[in-house]
Amino acid sequence: MQRGNAGLADQSPKPKHVWNRLPTEVKRRSVKLALEQTEQSPRDLAVMFTDHERYFVSVSTVYRNLKAHDLITSPAFIVLKPANQFQHEPTAISQLWQTATSAHLLNESALMLKTMAS
């Protein structure tokens, strides 16, 4: 009742800042480190940043930050093509079963990678 009709208005509790958001300066320094260490993975960059800057940054945060700056490259995949015949002929039933299952899994993996790439 202290605020009258204004006290009845919807007041959503929005924080002024997000508690786990990376400060802009830290983002900038992590990108700078990534540009200096181009051969390092996001995991290596996160560890290096934590060691050198004494500021913990998770691997996923580094990955998202680098992706936002378009610094994540697609990994190079080697696509295996099936052969027309076995290089080493199977000699037991279990080897044939393993071969059939492996071929099925390889085909599914290749299809999934192709779908992700497009």
C-alpha cells in the first residue's frame, strides 16, 4: 500500500548483471590469446589462459567465444570408402559379424558427418 496503484504494476525481477557472464575485457584477452596461439584447441587455450592470466575460463566458454568471433574451424575428417573385397579374408563367423557391424556403424557415422557439414 505504500506505492499505491504503481505497486500493483508488474515488476519482473531482472538482475542488473548476469553473475556468470564473462567480462568484455576477459573475452578480448582470450580472443587475443587464440590469435597468437592459432594451433591450440579451445581446451588448450582455456588451460593456457587460466595459467597465464590467473582467471578461470571454462573450455565451453572459450569455444563459444571463439565461435562468436568465427575463429573455430571445422575439423578435418577422413572419410573411409568401402573396398570391393576384404584385405584379409575373415576366417570365423565372429569376424564376419564384426565386419558387418563395423561397416554399418561407419556408414551411419559418415551420414551423420555429412549431415552436420551441410
